[in-house]
Amino acid sequence: MSSSRRTVRTAVAAAWAAALLVAVPGAQSMAATERASAPTQAAPAPDGDAPAYERYVALGDSYTAAPLVPNLDIAGGCYRSTNNYPSLLARELGVTTFVDASCSGADTTDMTQSQLAGVAPQLDNLTPDTDLVTLSIGGNDFNVFGTLVGYCTTLRASDPTGSPCRDEMRSDGQDRLLAAVKETRARIDAVIAEIEERSPDARILVVGYPQIAPRQGTCPDLLPLADGDVSYAVQVNKRLTDALRQAAKSNQVEYVDVWKASQGHDICSGDPWVNGQVTDITRAQNYHPFANEQRAIADLLIDELT
């Protein structure tokens, strides 16, 4: 990762941390007492016939970390929820050792490089005796997700019923976001190969992304894309989760289809799994998962594992 890119990401993380210290009661005292490394903890005994796993490592970005889903752990600037899907899964499986290495803002390069000061590369948490790994990554590579929700949402005012984002992304003869997703697929392949190298006996499950935008209709108060860009967001979102599915298949590891499970739970729906444009400090960061989405993914994983 270039020094300029890392500087920008560190500055953004620092700004977010400062905002959370003000907005979230108790966050400052929590920050003083929590460790900066990925938390490792023993889990209670499993229920029923769930298989026993000795060491579970969760790898991923903010859709795994689930920032602001209660309860918030700001250790190291990764903004993990203690009730994100890895934590729920670890408790219900009763794993002996659980390491949540997920970190908000992570991309595939942060698997092998330190994302933030004091935060080890995520793959450094893998060991030869790790026997369960979940992976969800790729949305932040080449700033694909950030472009959709951070830039494209600013274009609606210029052409509310058109598709200004899609038009701009295709202005040089190819679709820049779809090209980025295609390149991300190769990076995901490399991450899976490295997991298999470091933890050869691990059961690996690749977790897809949920559907964020609706297939039909719009809701500019919640998702302020131009009307014609909503379907484009669905296309990019689907292509990204397809990249994860294809990488899992080609590397002969398991895939958890969150896209399919999240049908009818997009931002515009009556029962959304992902928050809209306004951060709710008691529930979820803007454009990030709610607790019900994390619960649903944990259930999907348990169904796959048991």
C-alpha cells in the first residue's frame, strides 16, 4: 500500500474515532482499557450437536466488524461490534479460542499489511491449528463501495431521474467500477490461497455481501442515488458478491450466500438489513449493517456448519 493511501486512511480512521468518542457514551473509557490487537477470547460451551472448533479466526471489513451495532469496541480503530456475526457464531459454536481480526475500512491488502498503527495484518492471526475461518472482503478495494455511497450519492442533484454515476463511470469506454470488481476477484483468490497456506486444516467459509439497493423503486431520503443509478448500484453490488462466490468455488471452499438471503431487506425495504444515509449511533453506521443482518448471517453460518 502506498504511503499516501495509508496516510489518508489513517486520517479518516482518526476522525471517525474522534467523532465516536464524542457521540458514544462511555467510548473514551472503553478506548483506554481495550487492547489494540484483535480480541482473543474463550467462548462458552456449544449447544446441541454443533461441532467443536478449537480456534476460529474472522477476517473481513466493516460488513463483518459491524460498526455501531451494539456493543461497540473501538480497540485499535477497527470499530467492531461485540455482537457482529463472528461473535455470535463463536458464542453459539462454543469455540475454544476466538479471534475477531475484522476491521472497518479493510481491503484485501490489509490481509498481509498493517492497516492501522497497532493493528497487525489480519492473516497474521492465522495459525497452523486454526480450524475455522470466515472471510468477507473486497468492497473497499479500489474504493468501489466508497464511490457508490460516498460519491455517486452526491450526483443526484445534478440529474435526479438520470444515471449520472453510471454515465461518469463509463465515460472512458469501460465501466471503471465493474473493472475494479473484476480485478478484486484475483485479489480474493490470493487471500484464500494464503489462508490455506497458513492454516491448512481450517474449514474456510467465504461470506458474501447483502443486497443494499432495491431491484425496483427508489428511496432518495435513505439512499440518495439518482433514479437511474439505483439499478447500477444493484449491478455493482451483485458483481462484487459474485466475485466472492466465484473465488470460493474456484478455490473449493464454502460460500455463504448473503445476497440471496437478503432479498427484500435492502435499504429501501420495510425490514432493512442495512442502514441508510444517516448514522444511528445506537444501531449502525450509515450504509452499514444493522444487528438483524448480523444475526441472519450468523444463522446462515450455523446452518452451514451444523
